[in-house]
Amino acid sequence: MKTARHGWILAIIAALTTVADLATKLQAEINLISTRPVVLIDGYFRLTLVHNTGTAFGLLPGQRLPFIIFSCVAIVAILVLFTRLRRCTMVHVTAMGLLLGGALGNLHDRARYGAVTDFIEIGVAGHYWPVFNLADAALTVGVGLLVLTMLRHEHGTVGEIDPDDVAGGG
């Protein structure tokens, strides 16, 4: 059963995620020089300032307005989904808080600067994953938590969402 407490926890997780994301992006902008990586663990972890005008992995560069609209729709969808949960666990609240915070952090960058600031680069033996930020990490963990909870459910359905509510019945 969802309580007002769950809503507060969602808001706190989203706010902390957004603030941490924006603060680390600001520090990256102040302390890093574009295209000059700072190696923290050779071959595994470095900081590289990138301004991404596209979506994940730099796909579809220069599409600012569609990504702003998509982010706004995603934020509304997260909030609607949260309000329609019949049964709410802390895993759900945490996942949705991370999703909301990550979406807000990247939306802020797109709306204000026209690009998302990325700076975290991890890899193995010098083969690096595309550069990302804390908002991206929060979105990935949030989706992962939701997928895991759905997979754990006995009948392969979400179960905590009333299908009539989703369909608009109710």
C-alpha cells in the first residue's frame, strides 16, 4: 500500500539525484578541459568532458527540442505510473526516484545549454564505454531495479499496477 511517506521519499531521492548530478556536472565544467581526459585508474576509469547534443552514446546529435519533449513526457509518465501503483515497495520508490532525478538532471542541461554534460568514462584495458554522467547512471539503475522487480514477480506481469487504471478504466 502506498502512503504519503512514499511520495516524500520519491521526492527526496529525485531531488538528491538531481542535485548530485548538477553539482558533479558543474565541477566537471570547472575542472576538466574538453578532450583532455584525466586518468584516475589507468585503463579503467577516467574523467573526460563531453557536451552531448544527442541521446545516449551521442546518437541523433543536435535534436534538442525532441529530446526536451521526450524528457518532459518521461517525467509525466514516471509520476503517473507512481500514482497508479496499487502496491508500492521501497524498491519501486527508489527506482522511480532515480528515474525522475536522472530525467530532471539531463532535462536541465538540454533546456539550459542545449547539450548534456557527460564526464565519466569507465572501461576495461583501455576499451571505454561511452562517456556518461550521474543522471545517466541513475536512469540505468532505476530501469534495472524496475526490470528486476518485474522479473521476480511470479506470473511475469507487473502485478502492482491495475490494468484497468493503465487502460483508463478504473
